[in-house]
Amino acid sequence: MKPGRILLSQTQIRSRVRELGRALTRRYRGKNVLVLGVMNGALFFLADLLRSLKLDDAQITCVSLASYTGTKSTGLLRGLDDLGGECLGRRVLIVDDILDTGRTLAALAARLRKLGAAEVKICVLLAKRRRREVPVRADWTGFTIADEFVVGYGLDYNGRYRNLKQVRVLEKFTK
Ligand code: IMP
Ligand code: MG
């Protein structure tokens, strides 16, 4: 498996991330948002998005969640137990790389509500056009894409290709 066709160029990503940053700035001005980045996939998206957020009172934290092996979701989510009291009474904005089956973000949002978050919203760079296995909607989506496995700009295949500058479709080796 290797990165193939470019789905989203650096320019496309950059301009869409700026638009999202402007929309989020309007929505969260004066609201003391807690931005919760989902590692490792949201690494670049989170950093670029935060650079376009013009909010003096925003706080930032991260959680490491994992459910994938290769190109398949295992259905088991590791890392949720690391979340604690910092969410109590807060407006939380989850920032993640991609919405696929929906299991990760549904479980994370449910956990945040259980921990006493006052509001939970979701911002993803990508959403796959497919039927979610659990009902969950993103409040902000960068791009809606076909149901293909993608890598780059934080997204990995077994830990590889996160550092590609573009989002590319994973291709099978032909040789
Ligand atoms: P979900 O729980 O199936 O919605 O999957 C969410 C997580 O799986 C994402 O946060 C990614 O880390 C990973 N994932 C899903 N689809 C892809 C993909 O196409 N490329 C890389 N990672 C993916
Ligand atoms: Mg992820």
C-alpha cells in the first residue's frame, strides 16, 4: 500500500481551514471554549485551525484515541479513560481528522457529556460519504469525501504517511 492520487492539495486545505477558523471565531467569541484535539490524526489540522482562530480566551487540550488497525476499524476504542475534570461545565469543541463509522466521535461526545461538559460540538477536516454505524453529525466539516482510505495531513496507514502535506488516496502496490 502506498499514497496515490492527491485528493486535497495544500492550497485547498489551507483555504478551507482558514474559512473554518473564521466561522469558529464567530461562534466562540467570548465563550471561553475548550478545544479538544484528538491525537494523533488531528495533529496538523488542529495546529493550522488554531492559527486561524482569533480567540484570546480559548484553551487547548488533547486526548489520544485509537481504533484502527490498517484500513479497518477494530470497534475497540482506547484512550477515553484519560479524560478528566477539565471538561466539567465547559463548552467543548472536539477537533478530529475524519468522521468515518462515527464510533470514535459518538463515544467521545458521550463521555464528555457524562463528565459534565456544558456543550459538545464537533469539527472535522473530513467526513466520508457513507452510512454511519452510529448516529453522529459534525457541526463543522472541512470536506465531504468518497468512502476511500486516505492518508496525509495527519492521517495514517499503520502509523505511516501522516507527514504528507496533501491528503492522498491510499493505493495498493502494483509492483
Ligand atoms: P470512526 O470511529 O470509524 O468514525 O473512525 C474515526 C477514526 O478512524 C479517525 O479519527 C481516524 O483516526 C481513523 N480513520 C478513519 N478513516 C480513515 C482514513 O481513511 N484514513 C486514516 N484514518 C482513518
Ligand atoms: Mg482519529
